[in-house]
Amino acid sequence: MEFINNEEYNRDYIKIKEFIDGTINYDDAVALYNMIEMTDSQKNLYMNILKNKKYSQTLDMSTLISTIELINNLEYREDAYERINEILKQTTDINQIKTLTRVANTKPLRPVLISLGKIREV
């Protein structure tokens, strides 16, 4: 085991903590861990910080993007809201929910179909 002086450890801690704080869920933090070049002691520090990090229930970035694309491809607002209701089980992040709702609100309402017989009755 190599010796780490306090100054170097503190610098590494702050840098790694900032990386981890920038992730929205555990999967993103692990993906970042695999992308960054680190020494063994930095890897150990990263995993220790990650073990103590509490994440709220959120969608990872790729899932959020694919969900936005899915909602954007739906034709009507009601269909988009149904999809958002399914997603609410996976996220409690208010920013993600608002983003999905904004995309849904760009959709037109489903037209109400009225038969000719009902129109003639009026």
C-alpha cells in the first residue's frame, strides 16, 4: 500500500467528490469511474465516496433522452401523459418530470369525434 500525504489526499478527494456530485445516479457514477484514468489509491477513494453517496430516484441520461424522443414521436397529448405516468414510477426528479411534461404539452389534444347523428340532434 502506498502512502498518501494529506495534501494530495485532500486534493484528490475534492476532485473526485466533484465528479461524483456531477452524476445523477449510481450507473452514471460507475460509467464515469470506468472512463477516468486514476491511480489505484484514487480508484479506492472514488469507490468509498460512491458507496456513501445517496442518489434520489432518477433516470439516467440515456434513458431520459430516449423517453423524450418517444414522447416527442407520440401524436397526441393524452398518449404522452399516459407514458409520463408510467415513467413516474422510475423517477422522482422534478426537473425530469417537468421536462417530460413540457414535451407532452407541445402535442395537440386528441380530437373529439362526434357522429353526424348527434350533430343533427342539436
